[in-house]
Amino acid sequence: AEGDALVKKGAAIDAHARNNTATVYTSARIFPMLPERLSTDLTSLNAGVDRLAVVTEMDFSASGQLLKFALYRARVHNHAKLAYDAVALWLTGDGPLPDAALRVPGMDLQLRQQDALAQQLRVLRHAKGSLEFETFAPHAVFEGQQVVAIAQQVQNRARQLIEETMIAANGCNARFLARSGHGSLRRVVRSPERWLRIVEVARQYGVALPPQADARALEDFLAQRHRADPLRFADLSLVIVKLMGSGEYVVEAPGDVALGHFGLAVRDYTHSTAPNRRYPDLVTARLLKAAMAGTPAPYSLPELASLAQHCTRQEDAARKVERRLRKSDAALLLESRIGEVFVALVTGHAIGGVWVRLLAPPVEGKLMVRGSAPAVGTKLRVQLVSTNVEQGFIDFCVADS
């Protein structure tokens, strides 16, 4: 929904959101960028209520090619709140259409059409070199105050439906701002400076990547490895992501050459679809509204540059908090299982030691070894030695044969 309608630039709540820059998600608690009433209600597209919104309307051909797009302000009414997993099961024929969708005439057809388009967009993206990773992002499952399991979020068709339409909208909104002559906040992933390290990783699998950064060649390699060894693909993904470098926010002034997003293989990209939980999206919404109205931009280029640096720093800090708490969740789950033996994969070597990932539950920890370390990718049996919930430490040793 249109967060700027209720969160005005320069107001106290805006200063609060600017300081936070993003909603931080942990298993036990969510720390919203905006006060909860705003973030979960008044600026959210809740079912059964009208909300102001900035709409990006896109027309696609039958083959998934973008024909044209338009932006306008509107009042939006959400007719149903649906859950990803339930919709995904229905789309794949493994479950019924959710009751909330059944009550809305034509929603089944709409979901089928959007799913078909999303899958077309997905194929086209990967043909251009958009990279497909499998990230290791487990989350704790609670019963009351007790951690009872660690689960890994599984990608599915419903999530892909939303993902593809958001990627398309972000690209359109970036191009709209470029055409309007306004400066903008771009979301970029630069061409990897450590490309030759990525080339070396691929060589270890018998694949020769070109000497210059090539997203399409890298995606072909990733797809091949996913087919050949899905069990270890998340670990390979992590290695490549670290070598590529993280995303960042930058300012694009009118007439600048776009830096582009290497991971998505697109030139024009911004973050614009979550203005109630990411501050760059709120800034972009204000820029879009000004461009649509033909009024001066609400931010100068120096202001945008300062915001870009601040939001990038805060995003990095938030991700560190989320990772640290995931480790503590895992340590909390395992603290009563000292001495148990698990099957694990060796995921990495560092100065501090060897790292392993358990197959079940999906948690990571440090492997204490004597003598030569097992190679990355080795499957072995490990015994849990100790945990430290406060520090998020989990230590293993190689189990006796």
C-alpha cells in the first residue's frame, strides 16, 4: 500500500523509519520498520479493506514479453488473504483451492494466469543469465516459548509467482524514474571483482567459465551443479554469493549509465514493492509520485547518496543480527542433545576451523579435527560436543566409526 500517504517525509515517524531502514525478522520476534499499527494494518493490503496504492500495470505478450507498462495512483481492495504453501499445493495439483479464494469468483482463473506468466518470466530471466541460487536460511519452529524444530524454507510456485511479478515491477519503476529525469535509488549487484575466483571454483567441477564476468555462463554452471548434486547445491550457492559480493543501494542521476544488477541480469532495477518494511522502497514511492505528478523530486542527489549509504550499512547490520539469532536458535534446539551423532556435510574451511552442516536438523556448526581436515563436500558422521546459546556456537567432533 502507499505508505507515504500516512508517513510524510520529515515527520517523526519518517525519522523513525529512516533510522531503522528495514523490518528485521527473527524467529521469536519481528522488529518492524514502522510502528506496528502502520506496518501490519494501515499500510498493508489487508483483506476486505480499501488502501491507497501506487499501481504498476504491466501488459505482457502470450510469450511473456513486456509490451508496455503504466504507473498510477489508485484505491486497491484486496479480496482474499492467501497463504503461500496452500496456494502452491493447489497450483501443483497436490491440494484444494484455499477457501478464501473459493469465495471470490474468478480468482482461480486469475491465479492460474499469473502462475503461467510467472513461469514464463522465470524461464526468460534465466535465459538472459539471471542467477538461481539455493540459500541456506533455516528458521526456528516454536511451540509456545520452546524451540521444537529447525525448518528450511522451500521455494514453491506461489512464492515464484510473487517474486517474478515484483522483479518485473521493480524494473518498470526504475525505467519510469529514468525517463522522468528524476534521480533515483537503484538496487545493484556489481559485476564481480573476484570473478577469477569464481572461475577457479567452477574449474574444480570440470567447468571452464570465460575469463570475463558472464552471468549467463555462470547460470549454466549453477543449473548443471543443481541437477548433478542437489544435496550440496546450497553450499556451492553460498560460496558463489560470497565471491560475487552483496547488493547495495546507489544513486542514479539523470543520464547516468546504469550499473545494473548482475544477479538478475538486468540493467534497470530498484526496490519499490515493500514501502512499509524497507525505507528505500518508501523513498522510491515518493520519487514515483513526484514523477507522476510532474512536480520536483522530494530528494536532492546528495540526500539520495546519503540515504543509499545509510540503507546499505543498516541492511548489512540487520542481516548480521538475523544470522546470529538463527545460530542461537540452533544451539538452543541442540543443547539437550550433547553426545548424539548426526550425518553432516563439510561446507567450508577457515582459519578458525572446519564447518559442517547437519542434514537433519538443518543447522551449521564447527568441526574439531585432529590432523588433516576432510575435504569440502565430504559426508561424514559427527558427534555433538558442546553448544553455547548466547554466542550461537555449536561444536562437533568426528564420530567414532
